[in-house]
Amino acid sequence: MAELLSPQAWGKVWTYRGTFLTGFGNTLETAIFGLLLALALGIVFGLLATSGKKPLVAVARVYVEFFQNTPIVLQMCFLYYVLAFSGAKVSIILTGIISLGIYTGAYMAEVVRAGIQAVPKGQFEAAASQGFGYVETMYHIIFPQSLKIILPPMVNQAVNLFKNTSCLYIVGGADLISLTYSFVTGATTGGAYAPAYLVCGALFFVVCFPLSTLASTWENNLKRRDKRSAAIVKQLEQGVAYMLDWQASFSILTKTGVV
């Protein structure tokens, strides 16, 4: 507690603020490019999973199940050391981008698959009746409707990816966690544990909290909109049923000569 309130400890953190900013920049770089890779893989394997062709569905299923059910740390270590022992010179940041992109892509694929399958089958049948091919159907009809379902969980996966950059610490990465650890254990910078880890946590928080809040708000707004739409549709259906009943009653009265 004394260290947390120590001006010297905080002064040391301020003096070496460049270390934290470098780590934060590396973490952002890894997260951004890893997310782009995850989105690309998620869309590709999500489409394969909903293609209706068994070999393609099987390929997507193997990819998703394998990477979802093995630890990201194991995947990262395997990729890093395999490349290192094979003689390939790959930076730790690139290792993080590839491993995090592939790992998160498995979750993105499930999000895309669920979003596509949530669209009523009648939309696919209507597109087919109009002569649309698979790609045209997805691009013009299915994807626009599934976006509202896909985007909130995708934002949550982006948050998870950003937090998972901390796993680079295992392979001696240059991410925020790694550089924070190097700072608190350094010969000339060590000792300011509490302030250093507080700053590290705050930098993660300023990225993750707004994204998590955005996803939650977005999802709640979509749910409220769907409820309002369902209520309007129900009222319209009740109105149509009332009109049909009224027309049927009027027709009977006309035929019987009452009217």
C-alpha cells in the first residue's frame, strides 16, 4: 500500500512512460492485424459451415473445434518455437498476429455461422426463385440481414482478442504485459510494482471497456427494436384478421338478405 502511494514509484513510472507506450502500441498493432485476420478467417469458414456441402462443412467444423478446444498459449508457443527451430526468422509480434488471428477466427466463424442461420430459410428460397447464385444471395440478401446479429458478438470477440495479447508474455513478447514485467523486474527500474501494473491495467481498460459497453448497448437496442417490430407485426396481423372476419360476416349477411 505504501508503494502504491509512493511519489518515487509513480515518478519512476512517469520517467519510463515510453516503455508503457511502446508496449501499448505493440499490443494495439498485434490486436488490429490479428483482428483483420480473424475476420477474414471467420467469414470464410462461416460461409463454409453454411454452404450445405458436407466436405466444406466438415472442414469448417474441424477448424473450429480444434482451435476452440486447445489453449491459445499452447498454439502460440507451438507456432513460435516451430518457426524458430525451422530457421524462419519471425518476430514475436507477427507470431502473435498469426496465432491470435487463427484462434479468434474460429470463434468469429461460429458467430458468422449463427448469424447466417438466424435468417429465415424463406429468404434463401426467395433469392433462389429470383435466380440469385450463392454469392449473390449472401452479399445482397443474407449478410445485410445478419449483420445486426453478428456485430455485437464480434465486438466481444475483438475485446477478447485484445486481452489475449497478454499471452505473448509466455514467448517473451514485446506487448504491454511483457514490457511491464520487464520494467518492474529491471535492475534500474524495478520496485514500482503497484503503479506499473495499475497503469498497465488502465491501458487495457480504456480499450476494452468502451468496446464492451458498445457491444452491450448495441445488443440491447437491437433486442428492443425487435420487440417493437414484433409488437407492430402482431397488431397488423390482428387488424388484418379483424378485417377478414368483418368481411366474412358482411358477406354472410348480404347472402342471407339481412343487409
